[in-house]
Amino acid sequence: MKFIESFLSQCQEGLIILNEDFSVKETNHAIAIISGFSETEIKDSNVENLFDTATAKQIIEKYENLTESDCPKKIIGNLKQKNGNKLSVGINVNLTFDNGVIYKWLMVNNKERLTFGTISKSFPFDFWINTPERRTWMQNPYSKALWGDVKGKTPSEVGAGEEITKRWLASNDRALNGEVVESEIEYFINGHKKIYRNIVAPVKHNDDILGVLGVNIDISDLKQSLSYRDMLIKEVYHRVKNNLQMISSIVRLEAGRSYIDEDTRKVFDDIIYRIDAVSLIHERLYKIDAKTGLSLDCYLKDLVEYIVSGMNAEELELIFRLEEVYTDPDVMIAVGIIVTELVTNALKYARTEEEVSRLEIVLKRKDEKNVVINVTDNGPGLPQDFETKELKSIGFTLVMALVEQLSGSIEWNSEHNGTTFTFDFPVGELTMKHNK
């Protein structure tokens, strides 16, 4: 009864609960507003006092031989007002059984204004309310079209199948514990698979949970459109990757010409690595699961290993210290080109004959929105004229431009036993799970 009383107090439509003799047992404030009578005056009356003679007669007649499965019975009648006027209203005649108790109740809609009942009937999606005992207390026409009239039934009694029933019961339990549950769920409607956005939430009054409401919104067309869009995007990535590989192959052919000198060939090699760094990203975009995102740590590992292999530096001691980070393609492309420049420079100038060359790549968290990449070698260190010379080179000019584009910063520390480039930049809210 607590659920019904609380719903009476919150409902914007007029609700009247009747005794067996058609006197008023309970009512709500909405009836008082449209009639002009106080709630106390209404409770001391009966249907013949509240409605004109013809309307009261219809209400009493509707209850003859009425069963719960027949509800609601709808009539149009006149509600008496305290000022002597009559208000045209829509009346739903309802019968509810709860733990062996029979409730006769009326839902009265002022036809001159929008009401919750009118609005819910117009919802283009499945809408329902369950009692704390998980029995359906209310459902709109869309819901009835999907599941039939399930008023008074628990999820186990609807007959939607074992798996669906388990999910319904679980979401009801979570909502009754105060949680809002959102998920996607597949139903087979008339032999066709449909995907619905399912939302189940508690009905609250102050701190009390009075029941559960839920909606199922058909998103089948949206999911199909998104799937088609994802397929087209992946096809674009695939074609971009192929085109970049074609460009890279053309540059390689040109670099192999006999008349190309060694310095020019090195320039061609640098161009090839830059192209391939971007191509590798598009290859990942083509294969990736859209829900997972792009793994920066995995990309950096593949990229550096590819560069090392291409520059015949297999004897190099290669060390990775990478935290798991996911980011978007634009950030990935810029970072890939920057790391390509730093790694190729280290492999060109930091290798020594006296000891085994070592290259360490570090990706780590700086704070909740920023990461740091370190590229460290054990070479002889940077030349004294590094800043004057390198800052004028195409490669380093490109690095500085991309660092600025990412709103990041870069600095370097060089000694006789090696050089470290430190590059930090924001990637938004980070997703990091563990060290590799």
C-alpha cells in the first residue's frame, strides 16, 4: 500500500481509490486542484458526489463483472467542481489485486491539459513501472504491443525466455538497491532481431525506493547505421594505408637509383620512415576495435622495432618501458613522426664501436591528463653546435612544429655517455592499466 500511497502523492493525474461501496478511500492532490474540493472533502464523498449522475452510473456499471485483465475501461464524463461547474474528463476505470486485496481505482485526466498518462501513452518506446515485488504496475501501449498485457506479472511470468528473464530480474534488483542500470539488449520480435537501449531506474520518494521504472528504446536502425559507418571508415583507413605504402615504394625505387649519392639517399630514407610511421597508424586503425581505441604503447613498440630493423641495427640493445595508454589518431600520428625523428637520429649518430649500443624508449604517466616519452641512447652525446645546427634541419623543425601542435614541450640532456630527449604532451583523460 505504501507504493500506491506514494504514487498517489507524486502523480500529476487525478487518482481516486474506492471502497467496495464506491465511497472514496484515498485520493491525491491532483483531484483537489481540478475539482476545487479539498482532499478531506473528497474523502468524505463517493462517486455520485464527485461526478454527475450519468458519469457515476457508467463508473459503477463498468465495475460489474470487471476483471484485472479487462482494465482499464475508458469513459468520458463530467467531474463536479466546487464552483458548480462541470469539467469534461477522461476516466480510466481500473481494478488491481495486491496480496489478496482488491483495489478499485480511477485515473481522471483533465482533457484540457497534458497529463502523465496521456504523455506515457504517446511514448514511442516500451515504458513500464514495477512494484517492489517486481510485479508490473503500469505499462504503456508500446509495451503491451511487445509483451502483451503483463499487468500484475513478474518478469518470470512474462515468458520472454530464460536469458532475458535473468537480465530483467538482475536489473530490477539493482534498481531496487538504488542503482540506475543502462545496457543494450537483444530481443527477437516477430522473428527479427532487434537491439534496444534498456534503462532501469528506481522510483524514489525522499529516501524510500517505491518501485522500478524502465524503458526499452529501439536502436536497431542506429546500430546498423553505425556499423555501416564503421565499415566505411575502416575502408578509408585501408585505402590510405595502401596509398601511403605505394608512395613509400616509389620513394624507395627512386632512392635506389645508381646516380643518387649517399647523402641524398639518407634524405630519402628519412622521408620513407616518416611515411611508414603514418602508414602503420592507418594499418592499426583498419584492424582496431572501435571500443578499444588506439594503443600508443603497442604502436611505439612496433614503430621503433620497424625503424631498427630497417636501419640494420639488429645488434642494438633495445629496451622498452611502456605504460598502457590509449589515444586518438591525430595525437598518434604526431607522436609517431616525432619518435621516428628522435629514434632515427639516435641510430645514426649515437652508435659506438667500443660498447654495445643501447636505446631505451619510455612511455609513462606524468599526471591524469599528460604523458612523457623518453628516448635515451648511450652514445657520445650531442655535439656542441647541436642547437645551432639541428634546429635549422628539416627533421628537427618538423619535431618542434608537431610538439607545438600537441601543446607539448621537449627538452634534451646530453652527457659523454648518452643523450635523453624528453617529450611530454596532453592526451586528455588517460586510460592506463599496467606497466609492460
